[in-house]
Amino acid sequence: MNSNVSDASSGANTSARHVPELSKDLFVYAALALLVWIARQISLLKLFKPRDDIGYWLGVAGAVMMLILFSYPLRKHFRFARSWGPVRMWLVLHMVLGVGGPLLILVHSGFRFGSLNAGVALISMIIVALSGVVGRFIYMRVNRGLHGEIGSLQDLKLRAGLEQEGVRSRLSFAREVERTLLDFAKKERAAQPGWRTYLRRVFVLPMVQWLVYWRCARLLREPSARLAAHLQWNEAKVREHRRLARKLVMRYLNAEVRVAQFGAYTWMLSAWHIAHIPFVFLLVLSTFIHIFAVHAY
């Protein structure tokens, strides 16, 4: 039985490869926070002003970088630009420029709003930049596709023997745990599509997942102890068996949640595009007004 759980757990690595996404996200956001902090420290040194040569060219460089951002939608949506290289390369460039440009603008402005037109441009830029961070988060969860998510889940079920008629599952020694997992999946699949369901799946379902996991971890103790006594396992083998069983439970919950959330993130990506575009136009307009005001007056 121990080897069975181990086989299922190792076989579940197909879905487990995508579990570190949260760690990657945290690293990216921590790096962004660090870059903003560095930009703030540079501005506090007061080495230059926005109208000085250095400050001026920092602003120009930031504006040019943000102007180049529009090359990504051109490459993605217009036929004449399809020979400009792979879309993925342009997406990476889009994200790099979307970070570098605003940082240079923040240093240029000294983190101050200044005049009305400068303040509008700065606020618009901050909104667009934050919107881009949110868009990246959603895009990364939609990019793999529903087929890939379902494939990972089906592979996990096959290896673990879950939801297969006439096949003994790897958690058959703990029937209540098995029933809890299947009830969790059944309830989520029965939920009616709609914005309320989508928001719940994004913001509430991960917390429900952890509650179910801890319940299953608690329910595993007694049947695992009975099995260990029957097979005369030593303490080390008991701990390893429980660890692998908990790992399998988490793999299954992760896979079910990812499939459930895919539709929610697809809906959110569509809504994000609708909300993102007006702020981009506001940023472009306010930036041109700011540039004109700087050179005219």
C-alpha cells in the first residue's frame, strides 16, 4: 500500500509541476517591490530635478520605452507584423518595458505629482502598470489552456485510481478521505457558471481547498495507524506513508481547483482587457499633453 501511494504521488508530478506558480508570482512581485523601493531611494537623494538634463532624459527614456510597448499588440493583432518574430518574445519585451518605463518615469518625477497634467499622466501610468501586473497574473493562469489542466487531472486520477469504476484507489485504506475529495470535486463541477461563481472560485475556493486538505490530513491519521499496525510498520515508514498520502490529497485538490478556476480566469482576462484599454488611452493622451506643456512653457 505504501508503494501504491508513492507511485500515485510521483505520477501526480504532471500537475505538481505547475504548483510552484505561486512561488514564481511571489518572486516576481517581490522583485517589483524591490525595484520600486530602489527607485524611491534614488529619488530621495535629490541628484536631479525633472527639468534638469538627467531628469529630462530619464523621462524621455521612460516615455520611449512605454511607446515601444505598443509594438506587442501590433505584432499580435496585425497581419503585416506577423513576420516580426515569435509572439512570446514580444510578450517578454512588453513586460520588461512595462516595468522599466514606469520605473524611469517615477525616478524622473521624484515620486511627486507636480502640475495637473503631470499628475494625471503619472496616475494614469501607475494604474496602467498595476493593471499590467494583474493582467500578467491572469494571463499566466489562462495560458496553459483548459485541455492541459484537464489532462493533468485525468492523469492524476488514472494513476491514483480515483473515480474509476472497478479500480481500487490509492486512498482506499481511508474511505472517508476518498469520499471527502470526491464530494469536493462533485460539488464544484455542479456549480452554475456566472460571475459570482467565477469570483468565488478565484478568491474563496483556494481557502476552501486548504480547509478540505487539513480535514483530510486529520482523517488520514486513524486509518493510517490501523494499516501500520496490521502491516507492522516502524515509525519511519508510518510517517512516510502519511506524508505521501497527504501529498496525493494536495495534488488532487490542486488539480481540481485549477480546472475549476480556468473558466474564471478566462472571464477575468476578458474583463481585464475591457478595463485596461481606456486607461491606456488616458495615459497616451495625458502624456502627450504633458510633453507639449513641458516644451511649450
